Amino acid sequence: MAQLEHIEAIEKRLWSAADMLRANSNYASNEYFLPVMGLIFLRHAYSRYLTVKNAIEAHLPTREGRPRALTKEDFSQKSAIFLRPEAQFDTLVALSDGDDRAKAIIDAMESIEADYESLRGVLPKSEYQELSNPVLGQLLRTLNPEELKRVSGDVFGRIYEYFLTQFADQKAHDGGEFFTPVSLVSLIAHVIDPQGGSLLDPASGSGGMFVQSARIVEEQGRNPVDRLTFYGLEKNATTIRLAKMNLAVHGLEGDIKRAITYYEDPHELLGKADYVMANPPFNVDEIDADKVKTDPRLPFGLPGVNKKGKVSNGNYIWISYFYSYLNEQGRAGFVMSSQASSAGRDEAKVRQKLVETGDVDIMIAIRSNFFYTRTVPCELWFLNRSKPEANRDKVLMIDARNIYRKVTRKIFDFSPEQERNLLAIVWLYRSETERYLELVAGYCRRMLDEAAACFNVVVGVTGRSPLPDFTDALATLRDDVATRATGRSPLPGEMPEEFDESMSLFTADVDAFRQAVTEQQALWEEQNPTNGELKAAVDRLSWLAESSRNLVKQIDMLFKLTSRLAQSEPSNGQANPPSPPGKGAGGESAPACIRPNDLRKRIKALDEARALAVEQLKHVRYFWKQAKWLTERFPNAELREIEGLVKLVDRAEIAANDWSLTPGRYVGVAPEMEEDGFDFEEALREIHVELEDLNTEAVRLAATIKKNFEELGI
């Protein structure tokens, strides 16, 4: 988790730096995003190129003792892009202010387009001529921080998505509709669970559905290039460029055509697609009814026409299209306005016919604020043309509106664990019990790993021992305080005694925690993966979870006590007293007083050790809580109705509720949280998120005001 947090900090810093450079260009935010995304594309392509280059060279055939030259095909097999020397990012970064950076970047883009027909005319080129040479140099250097060369994994893939997110938040293009939050796309892709075949996104935006589906195949240990064929439809030419770039940086290709999906079907995939995934525009009311009324993609008929000859609401046009594209084994997953699941009149008639097919599989309600440009709630729909017979007349209803994580004051998402817990419900519905049990076991293993890491963990490229480091720093500072107190007035109250007692108890608790971790690790080696045994293990590990929380409280208290002791000023009022020479009152050598500046450094070091220890301890309880969340709700490793969360609803009940597919109508209201179950840590985290967001917004406003004053000459 340390590397993830490190990357998140880098993402924010890169975005801040890149966004600031916009002030030095002639571009507005809706024009600036494409050249920036083009450079992110180049940097990510170079990162993937370097990742696979050595492995490719090691297996190149030789002729007369010399390996043959690298080719495009070598990199395509590794889901990477071949880059000629002029397109490699280090070459561009090394350019001086005397070089024409815009021309060099354009040449780099053209060299890639020459090798990849699917990218011809896609990459930004002329846009760089509007940026000055120094600004381009700074932008290149900004996107090439030294620390990114030391991290592992698809880091620039994450950064590419992060920049898309930020530009969407700014509504930098097409009102931000080009981007579906990764959190929702990932959940859809995991529920769909593509194994291989054709995947269509009729509202493809920036291609996130394709990228996430490819990751699912990679998680299965397969090459998505060999397993999946991507087809897309998108009306906006610039968005198509973003999508093709997004695919390319992940080593993928797709046939994305420019079309208005309401009226055009250039791929001719009616009844042929293995998978359909989409996030279409909601509640469109300008679709020409005459143009679509005979469309074979509307097997359930039109969902209502108004007096102007327009379809009253386009939601069920999209839903019907998604359904009709599927083959007999196909699955679909898509985002839809929450209005659609309970809409009345002609829309209800279409919905009834859809439910009566038996192919509506799962409905998941999502709370508001998951999107960057609209605050409305939504629902995820899942269709399955090959549902098991036992579930043909049933729909799994999941109300996930109470499951979320605050990213900012205005934006929510799912944590990776929240997403997996929702998936666990789907697995139980599909009788995939082993996947559920493996998730529970994985949480327990992760908890034990995090507990062991309290004593030995790698942070970045260095090794740390969070609890021992904090204990050592605490003892050192306590000795410093005792030394500094020489010749001073007595400290108020009984703080030294209180501190020493607290530290003694803390040390004993740390030893007990270490011993318990060792014992539990040994027990886990013999762990039986059956449901009953895993439940018992979760209960057994509860002591470690609570102990980790108690240690956090002790650490915070000890830090406060030590800081108060250390920051007490000398009685003579000297801010920086000299070290007293000579003998003490009893004839012994007097200890040298610790200078306040040195004490401040020690306090800072202690605070850093405290933060690392606390963060590591929180991970212990966090992963235990995930396992507990599952075993409490599904004690028999079987799907069951849980008020406010999930219910398997049959067709008769759906018919009795006006064919509504709104999960909240069936699962009921979640019981109120008991007072002793209130999660103060989560509440404080949300408060911190809000405060951080308000601070960031204040800085932005101050900069805007300053700029406005400068423009007015004030």
C-alpha cells in the first residue's frame, strides 16, 4: 500500500504542475487537455517499451552472432508499442532550449503513426506549436520525475486515467462525458467477467470499458490482445482520438467508428456480440422516432413518442440496443439513470417485456456523486442471455448506496475492497463459493502480512520497522527531555510519571502484539480453507485487530505527552540556553542541555515515526474488517437476503411492483448503525478529505482572485 500512496502523491503533483503550465499557454482548459494527454501517452508508451525491451532482446534470434533488430511485432506480443529512437521520451527530455521541441514532438508522433495504422491521424501534433519552447521543456521534465523510474507496475496507465479524471472534473471536453469513473467501469467489467470474444461499447467515450476488460483477462493470466476484439461507436471525433490513445498506451487496439448510435450500426453486430459494456448519455429526448421505429435493434418497440415526433426518453432505446447486440451466450453491463428502473407508461411496457425474457440478471444501485460532471445517482444493469435455468425468473437486487469512499467533498468511489465485497455477493449468487472463500482467506492473509510489517516493512526502496522505530525515537526523546530539564523548575503535575507508566504499558503491549502475530502466522500455515474454519479464523484474529487499534491510541497519546514535555520552555526564559559546563549539585558531571532546535528536530522525527506506525497498524484492522464484513453477512457462504443490501427477487414480486427494477424497492432500508459500531476513524478520514479539499479550493480561488486583480491593474 505504501507504493500506491506514493503514486497517488506523484499523480497529484504531476497534475498540479501540468495544470499550472496552462497559464503560460494560449490554450483554454478545453484545448490544453489534448496536447497534455499526448505527452502522457508518449511517456506511458516509453514506460511500457522499457519494461518489455530487455525480455524481448533476450530471446531475439541471432545471425552471424548478432541479434536481429527489434520490430513492431516483438512489442505487440507484449502489449506494448514499438518506439523509434526519436519517439523515446528520454530523447525529448534531453532537448535543449535551443532545439525546436514542438517539431521534435511532432516527429515523434508521426513516427508512431507510421508504424501503427490504427493511430494514423489520431495523435496530437499541430497543437504543440501553440506552446512555447520553454513551456514544452518544463512540461516534458514535469512528466518525467526521477521517482517514477523506480516504481513497478502499470504506473503510467494509472496516471493516464488520473489525468482523464482531472480533465473530466474540469469539464475540459464534451462536458466531461467522455470519461466514466474507473471505479464503476471496474465493477461492471468484473461482474461481466469477460473470458474472450467480441466486446462492443456503443458509447465508447475514452475507451475505459475496453481497458478494464483487458485487465480482467490479464488477471486470468491471459493476453487480452489474443482473447478480446474491441468494437466501439462514438459521435465525437476528439473523443475517438482519446480512446485510441488510451487503448494504445495499454498495448491494445480497437475498431472505434464515428457514428451516432441512435441511427447508425456500422459494425453490424446485431445478435453477434459476446459482451456489451457502456455508459450512454442519460434521458436524451431528441431522438427522431421516425428514424428508429423500424430499427431491428428495438425488439420491444418504441418507449413512447411525444407530440414533436421525438422519443420521449432515450434510456430504453439504449437498453434495447444493448440487449439486441448480444448473442445467445452474451452478457451486458451498463450504467443507466436511476429514473429508468421505475419509469412508467410506455417505458414500463418495454421494461416488462425485457424482464419477461428472463435475461435481466443483476441490478446495482449507486449513490450520487460517483460522476465528475453530474451528481445524480445511477444504477448498473446487467443482462445475461445464458442465465442458469434456476435463476431465469429472478433478478439479484443490490443496493450499494451506503457503500462508498469519499475522494473529495464532491466525488465518491469504491475502494478496491468495497468493490471486491460487492463482487463477493455476485459470486455467491452464481454459486462461485470458492471465489468468495478465497477472498475471505485473502483478507486474513493480508491482515497477517500487514501485522508482520509493523515490525519490518519496505517503504519505497528502504526497509523500516514502524513499531520498533517509533519506540526507539520515543525513548530517545524522553531521555532528551529529562536531560533538558536539568536546572529547571519542576514540570507541572505528574506528567513524567504518567509518561513513564504509559510507555511501559505500551512496550509490553507491543511485545504481546508481536508474539500474537507470530502465533497467528503459525496457525495460519495449518489453516483449513472451509467456510467454518475461515469464520473461526476471522473471530480468532479479532484480538489482533483490536490490539492494533489500541496501539494506535497509545501511540497518539504518547506522542502528545512527549511533545508537551519537550516543548515546555526553560524556566529562565532563554529560548536557546547554552550547555552548562562543570559539575552538578551532587558533584557528578552535569548533562548537557539539549538545544530547542535539536528538540524540534527530534519531535519532527518522532512524528514521522508515529505517522508510519499508525498507518501500518490501521492496515491490520482494515483488512480484518473486510473479512468480518463478509462473514457476518454471509455466515454460511451462501447468498441470503440482507435488509438494505441484497435480495434475490422473483418475477412475481417484480410484476407486483409495476415491473420496477429499483433495488431499494425490494431490499428495504438498512438498519441504523448502533452507537458502539460507529466508525470514528472513517468519520475522521472523511472530515480530513473535506478539509483538504476546502484548502485546495481556497488556494485556487486565491490564485484566481490575484490573477483577476493583476489583469485589472490593481
